[in-house]
Amino acid sequence: MAKWNKADRPDVTPDEMYEIAEKVTGLTFADENLANKLRATNMTLQFSFSDEERWGPDVIPKVTVDCTGDPLSIITGDTDIDPTILMIMEAFTAHLFWMQKLNLMAAITRGQIKTKGPIPKAMRLLPMLKPFYKNYRLVLADMGRDDLLAFPPD
């Protein structure tokens, strides 16, 4: 069992989440080989985050990654795009996932991540996530977010 809990997590605002997402995808999409693989999926993924305790029930940041065009794009906030796959989770869960402290399938099974859309398609993306994990940590370091890098403690 984990030695940490959600109450111990560092605070992140929706605007900070957007900034992190934009920087991580910018770094990752710069790898043309990976960008081509993502483009070949022809999918749009949307991530919907919540943190009711800190942001209230009405603040639901969304990040949409559009792999259907050239160049690949990211949209923060509301959009009319109908995603291929929608993933709904608490911001805390997203951080654990990007820090590689949470198994995606286990989180879906336990209901920590709710999904809409074809899960087998989403699973095909898993091998392409390694650069995102690395870039998530790089961006947090560049932003001086050592508190997030250190959470959760091992």
C-alpha cells in the first residue's frame, strides 16, 4: 500500500496544468518520428481533469490532443472536437500516471480513470508514451516544480 495519499499532493492550478500540457506536447511533438506515429493513429484524445476539493465542482480543465492533422495540435479548454477517446480523471490521478506510478489498465479497472471510446485503440498508444513521461519530468524541472517531481515519494 502507498505511503502517501491525495491530501499530501502539491497544488496545481488549471492554468499550470495547461502550461505543463502545452510544454510537454511541444517537446514531444518535435520528435518527427514519434509525430508521424501519432499522426498515423488518426485519433483525437481528450483528457478531462477535476480537483473538486481545490477547484470546486464547476472547474473541469480539458486537454485535447489532435493527431488527425499535420501539424499535431493541442487544445486547452473547451472545444467542439468530438474525441475518439475521452479520459476523465482527477488531476492527482493524471500526475501519478505521468510520473509512472499508476498502471493505466488497473486505473481504468478500478474506476480511477473513466473512459469513453474504443479502449483497444487507446492501448495502442501506450508504446508511444515513453517520451511523454520523460518530457513531463523535464518540463516540471524547467518550471521549478520540484514539489511535483518529488511526489509521490518512493
